[in-house]
Amino acid sequence: MVRNHPVLINYSTSEKIQRSGLESEDPSRVIVLTITNVTYAISVDTLKEICSEHGKVNRVALIKRSGLLQALVEFEDAEQATKAKYGLNGADIYDNACTLKVEFGRMTTVKVTANNADQWDYTGDP
């Protein structure tokens, strides 16, 4: 009982949690940023700037759907993406705003079809 309410505890028999979205537990050179408390505009250049502190950013793509803002950021390698994941997870882009949740991505590259406000290839090869 917790605060006079019954508690039910279940144990999983799975060795690993299966994720159904863009995220993966396995290290990848792509990270998925989920941005909450979005009170300021976020651009691909803003994300490149904050992610570049942790490694070379190759591509960035914004995903906007029904009130959820996510971004895919591709680094040169998984080691740099890992540094970014642990360095940025829980951080705010602006004071008390635009909070980041960072996970590894399932994909190995970010597809950019054209350089625009929602996607950018910083390798010079869109």
C-alpha cells in the first residue's frame, strides 16, 4: 500500500524493452530529440549549433506533428552521438523552455531531400 492505495508490481521477462517509435536503445550516429515546453521557435540551425558542441553534425530534420516537435540529428559517428545524448538529455535550449529528451535513433542516416526550414544537409550533399 502506498498512501492507502494498493500497489501492483509486475516484472518483465524481456531482456530488453522493445520500442515502437523512432527511438532505439542501441547506440547510433542518429539521435532523436523530443522537444517539450516549446515557447520559442526552433530551427535546424539552432539544433545544429547546440549539437555541434558534442561532435560534427551532418544532417538535421525537424518532425512536426499534432503538437509534438521532434528532430533527427545525424552525427559523423555513434561516439559523437552518444556524447550529445548524455550531454543534452534534460537540457533546456532556452531558459526554462524548449526542454530536450534525447534518445538514439533506429536509422543510421537522416534523409534530407532539400535544404529548407525543416531539413538541412550540412555535408553539402543534399
